[in-house]
Amino acid sequence: MNVWITANILLNLITMINSILTILICLFILILIVKFHRKSRSVPLLLAGHTCSTLLISAFMLASMATVSLFGYMGINLEQHANTLWCRWRGFFIHGFLCALYDSYMLQAAYRLCRVVFYRRKHLHSFPLYSLLVPTESLFGVVSISPVLLRDDVIYLPNEYYCQTPFTNIPAITYIAIRLFLLPLLFIALVYVCLLRHVRRRNSSSTTTMNNSNYRRTKQNTRDLIVIRRLLLMLGVLILLGLPSIIFLSILIITGYHIPVTYRIGWLSVSFSLVFLAYMLIQLTSPLRKTVRRIFRRDSPNRNRNNLSHEQQQPLTKI
């Protein structure tokens, strides 16, 4: 086994482990929602569950791709090591659900914008409205990537053992990059700027006539602004995590040389991104964060009490 095959096996293995870790975190989040918040009509919990579901499906697709590629480099032949229908659809779905994932953060940003700027219009941040927007956004995110499937841009890559849009297809890769990364980042940045101006103007106008209602509204606006700032920072970090793929694509465009580890490094960075997103989902959703803290706080006294009772039951030894 040469160094090239060993490196690819290692990269695929790390990608698969990150994907499995993301799946476990997402299952934990969904269990929290079902067990502790199943009767809640909270929009943030609805949006968190939506983001978690798209994360779960994306991680499953990525784990499937990494597993197939891992078996290929280990010399284990599978039926999926060919230009099959499932191979092409899986290559399409990984981009489609990643697009739905990033669009879910756009929906969270839109919710914060409506709750701060249009807080008097309750229907704009109501639970029934977002119950309709969530499936609509997911469907739109997947369908918006469908041109790469309709134009047969998703093909089997013999050296990777799975189907994907190749980096050599510059128009298709450029479209995916703009639709998947650039548009969500620009939208959330625009929402953040609008919220920042609104909150500053609101705070400056309410300083002279500060009452309980204005104080609560100012505090709520500040919290929503912090959430949007974290969303923007998080997507900025994700863009940085995709920097290796951008560098490899630039090298390909300028020099015409395709680096062999382009796909492996690209999907490895995506796998780290999914783990980061799954963890930050708990931090960004206040009900989930409070539930996790309450669970660990409840377990900590029980553990201390058990340790204390165990020490008291131990017989005293003579000196």
C-alpha cells in the first residue's frame, strides 16, 4: 500500500468519523426537542429542528460517500462503484441538502429581522407562518441545485469511487459555490446591517423616554442582534473552512493542474463544518441551551450525593 492510498484512506476515515459525530449530535438535539419541547410552539425551536434535520441528512449523505470511497481505496468492490442512478442522486443530494442547510440559517436571520423591526406585526413571526416556510425553503433549496442534475453535471469519478460534479466543470462548480455559500452569506450580512442600524436608532431614541416596555424591547433587540452576529460569524468561519477547495479551484483555473487530493480535502473541511454547525446549534438556540444545562446540573448533584454516600459507607480503618 503506497503513501497515496494510505493518505486517502486516512482522509476518508476522518471524514466518516466527523459525519458520524454530527449524526449523533443531531439525534441528541432531536431527542431533546421531542422529549422536553414536543408541545412547544416556539419558532426558534421549530427552526432549530429544521436546521438539525438538514444537518442530519447532509451528514448521512457525506458518511455514505466517505464509506464508499474508503472501501474503494481498500480494494473492496461495491455495486456503487459505477455510474449508477443512486450514485448520481447521492452526488446531487449532498449539494441539495447542504443548500437547504445554509438556507435554513437565512430563514433564522429573516425571523430575527421580523421580530425586531416588525415586532408589532405578529403574523410575520408566528408559528403557523414558519410551519409553512420551513418545508417550502427545504424544497426550494434542493430544487435550486437541480440544474447540475438535469445537465448531467454529476458524474462518476473513478479515482474517488463516487459521483460528484467535477472541479473541471467550472460553470457548474461556480454556480454551486455562489448558490450554496455566497448568497446565504450576503443575505445574513444584509440582515445584520439592517438590524444594527435599527437597534442603534431605537436605543438612541428610547434613552430620553425609557420605560419598562422600551427597556424590554431594547433588551430583546440586543439579544436578537447577538444571535445574528453569531450566525454571520459562523457562516464566515464556514467560508474559511471551504478555503482549501477555493484555493484548489483557483490553481486549476490558472494553471490547469488538478491536485489529486482536491475532493478529499474539500469534503474533509465540510465534515468539520457539519460538526461545528451541530454544536453551535445548541449554543444559538436558547431553549436547547437551557435544557442541556438543566440536565447536566441535575446530574451533577446526584453524582456528588452518590459519591458522598459511598464515602460514608466505607468502614473506618484503624491507624
